Amino acid sequence: MANNFLTPPRDVSDLLNCKQCARLSDFLQTVKKQNIDYHARPVSAFGDEHPKLLIVGLAPGMHGANRTGRPFTGDYAGILLYQTLHKFGFATHPESISMDDGLRLIGCRITNAVKCLPPGNKPLPQEVRQCNGYLAAELNTFIRHNGVALLALGTVAHQAVLMGLQLKNKDYPFAHGAIHQLPLSNGLKLYDSYHCSRYNTQTKRLTVAMFEQLFGQIAAEIHP
């Protein structure tokens, strides 16, 4: 399969200035007025420039990435993620606190399907589509630099990845622990996990053992 993207890739270098989604842009302006020290702008990807693992989440959290400017940083959702990344050798520290905490990712990069904080943590379908050009560009770069594994955290992220790669949802149904062999020349695989949100971890829908089992499989694929 050629790398033909459903949404034309957009210049990620201009991400911080994006205001294409009026609802999200207006919401961020309101949040910034109420929290002047918050990042409250689109959140860029974080990690290795040429990763073997690309993790795709949903969107920045109000008091996490939207506050700190780094994906999954400063709120509950990042606790399990960064602990697990450290355990499997993808991060230099087991927690991510702020942009200047010295944390580095090793062979790994984290991004989101939607780059701006959505009201109620729920982006609209048209916002996911509008933002998909940025994800498509990230996927394009990831593939060109011989990425090995994609990890989608939740259904929205899973479907956004497929949208960016011009693949059909029905051919690659989401399920926690599912591993999809994608029809790309480099043998790229898409791994699925429930999102590491407070709700999912506290209700045990996603346990530490479940998350670590999946990361064990990814690590074995990357470092056989």
C-alpha cells in the first residue's frame, strides 16, 4: 500500500498557531483568561524525533497537557503511561511533571489525535477530522523513518490513526490488546489499548498488568 493519506498532511511546525476549529479555539481563549499560566494552546508531540514507537492519545487534558504543554503530563492519565514507559526502557524517568523536568523518551514519541483541549474532554467528529492532517503528517514522518509500532490509546485514537493512513475501521476493529498488521511495506503494526484515564484505571477496566503485558509485546517487537 502506498502512503496515500485521507487527509492531506499539514505542516506540524505551524501547529501552535492553528485556529481551524472555532469551538476549540474559543474554548482555549476562555481557559487562558481563567488560567493565565496555562499553556492553553495546541499541544505538540513529545519524544524521540525518530522513534520506533509512536503513541497516540485522544486530546490534551484540562489540567494536564493543556496546562503543561506536554502530552500526558501533570494529570492522572499520565501516571501509568510514564511509569510503564520507564519500566520498559522508553523513558529516563517514571513520571512526567513539567516541560523542564529533564525527562527524555528513548525510541518513543507521544502525540494526540486532537491537539487542543476539547470541552468535556470530548472532541466532535469534525474536529477529529480537521486535526487529522497533523496526525497524518506525524504518521508520514514515522513511517519514513522506519517506525515499528503504533499504540492507540482508546477508540478515538485508533480510528484517527486509521483515518490518517486511509484504512477502514471495519477492517481493523478496536479491542484492548488487539494487534493489527497494517498493509504497509515496512510491516508496521498497530497495537490497541484502553485509554489510561482515571476512570479506566480506577474501575479496573485497564489494570497495570494489562498495560504492561501489551508493552511487553511492543518491546519484544522493537527489541527482539
